[in-house]
Amino acid sequence: MDAGSLSASNANHSRCPLQEQHLQRKQSRENLDRFIPNRSAMDFDYAHYMVTEGRKGKENPSFSSPSREAYQKRLAETFNMNRTRILAFKNKPPAPVELIPKEFFSSVSHDKPVKARRHIPQTSERTLDAPDLVDDYYLNLLDWGSGNVLAIALGNTVYLWNATDGSTSELVTVDDEVGPVTSVSWAPDGRHIAIGLNNSEIQLWDSTANRQLRTLRGGHRMRVGSLAWNNHILTTGGMDGKILNNDVRIRDHIVENYRGHDQEVCGLKWSLSGQQLASGGNDNVLHIWDRSMASSNSATQWLHRLEEHTSAVKALAWCPFQGNLLATGGGAGDRNIKFWNTHTGACLNSVDTGSQVCALLWNKNERELLSSHGFSQNQLTLWKYPSMVKMGELNGHTSRVLFMAQSPDGCTVASAAADETLRFWNVFGTPEVAKPAPKSSVTEPFAHLNRIR
């Protein structure tokens, strides 16, 4: 057999009949006297297979004795060589060891009680008669001082109701020539009170001594319907559109004036920092004034003039947890509560309440806002801020709820309505009293040293 015939034979067969080629070579080798190798006719893949694998069980059957197989099996078991995947789990992995027992977590969770959902009462806690309450949207006839005394103006008379013992007293009754009373506002000390009158005057009273201290004249030409204190500065707003800062300590009390409203100023509120003043008027305009821009020689320029409301802006409330956030409410033609960034003048949100917004109060303990309304439901509405989802509606008044005031602890709200009733609502709940931290039994390091050098 020559090389050409062997190559042709190899080309005519597929890869499967390699065993047949090997048999032919064995038979041809018996008939030849010598062997001349031809590498071009060799199949090296097949040769490698026969050297490494092909002879294991077939060419050496004598080595596969029963004793040898038993030995190989025992050896494989000893060295764990019978596993097809070295890193494969035969069984489930063992459970991790718990460094901290579950009982510890259960005891900790029981120690911290879950905060219960606050109950919002739908009815008033107390109702008082308020005869001769003037039904005028633009006035401010109710205020609750830091001394826990509520002041309300009924016609020509200012009454004081002591929330501590429930007693009522009459502070002053003005003459018909100067009355009726158009506004009341407690000073920060809870003792002195300012009273605005229909004849453009403002009286200052000492409620403890029950005596009048002075009368502020000459600033306004018409009734004074809004008042706001900033320490010793009493800011007054009148039907003449003027806003005046009065220093009650000096004879010439008018120290600054703000010009910007064309009609009656019906809302005045200083921010908690005392740096910004918000004013709302019957001209549908909201102004933000900055204390640092005030001038005694000329009218002060406003910081922001905001005209988004379409009706009178009386309801004003500065947020207790965000100093530059102001909530405002519009009258019957607007019905919206708007939120403002007073630093930039941007309107952050606007919510249509469906009725006249008469007053606004923030909850001092939670992120909530309370609004009082006029026609048609004459209700108080509690809102969750900032989602402005209604949390509850308080009904009981039969006419528009003109005024609201908040107790010093922030829990109780008093509302006065045109139905000549004064109602008290425990709408904001009881404030949480901070519990003192328990003393630890573990001694802190360096507890015996006052300082470390």
C-alpha cells in the first residue's frame, strides 16, 4: 500500500470509521518485511486518543481486577474524588449563626410603643354666647394672649375670658362716637393689649391693672381694622390703605410707614423672626415687607407685591417650622389657600377650598393647617401639609366663621362666627411632653473628668 492510496482511502471516509483504518494497517504490517513511516498518512488525533484513553479498559484488561476496583473506589471516597463539581453543594448550606438572638429584637420592639392616630373631635368642647359680634369680614375682633386670656370685641365692649379658671371680665366699653371696636391684639407679654377703633384711634390698655395707658392718634384717617405686634413696635393697618409702625415707648410713636395698598388693609402678620411683615388688603393684593428696608423719612418699598388672589386677602399665617413659608387665604371671589416662599416671592401651591377663607392657623406641633370658612358650609377644615389632604371638617357654626385664635400651648382653637357664638375646639390635640432620658447603668469613659487636656 503506497502513500497515495492511503491518502485517498482516508479522504473517502468520514471521521467516524477511524477504527477501521487501524485494522487495515495491522493486517498490512504482517505482510511486509519492513515499515517505512509516512507522516502525511498518520492521524495524530487518533494516535493521541489511543495513547491516553483508548487502552485504559480494552488493551489492559488484566489491570481491572475486582480488588483494584475496590481499592480505587475506597481511594475516591477517602479523598472525596467522586464529586463531579468541586464547588457544588450536595445538600443545603447550613443556616447562618445568629449573633444577636431574635428575642432581643422582640423585646426592643415592644418597648417602643406605636404612635396612636390622633382623634379629631367633630364637635366643639365648649360654646359661649357672643352677642353683638360685628359681622364684618375685614375686622379682627379675637385674640388669645400668652397669659392664656382670650380677648373678644362685641360691639363697643372688649371682654376678657380667662381660660385657666373660666372667668369673664369687661375691660372697656367705648362711646358710640369712637366705636365700635374694630380690632384687638395682645402684646407679646400677655399683659398689654391694643384696641383699634372705628374713629382711627388705637388705645393701649394694661389688662392686669385694668387701666388705659395711652391713645395713639394722627396716623390713620379711617378705622383701624388690623393690628400686629413686633416686640415694642405696634403695626396698624387702616381702611385708608396705610400701614404704620408705632413705637409705643416714645411720644412721637409713628416711626415707619408702608404704602402699597389702595384699599382697606384687613390682614397683618409679622414673621416669627420679626424681619418680614405680610399685609393683605381689600385690593386683592398681598405685600411682603422687609424690616431692614423700612424708612422713617419716606414710604417703605415692598419686597414683593403678589397679585395672584382674585379677592380680598385677610387670612395670613406664617409657618412655625419654616420661617419663609406663608399661607394666605382669599375671600368669596377667590376661595383659595396659597403658599408662598417669601424670600423669592414664588407661589408654591394653591388649593381651591370651595368657600370664602376667613382665617388660617398652623398647628405648632404637627405639619397641619386649619382654615375657617364662610358660605356655604361655615366650617373649619383641617389640612395635612404639604399634601393638603383634608383630615377633618368641624361643623357647628351656622354662619361664616370670621375669626380664629390659638391657645398659648397650641392645642385649642377658639372660633367666633356671625352666628354670635364663640366655640372652642381641641383640634390640634395634646402636645407630647419630652420624657427625660433614662440614666444608663454603663459608666461612660472619662465620666469622672471635667475636661481632657
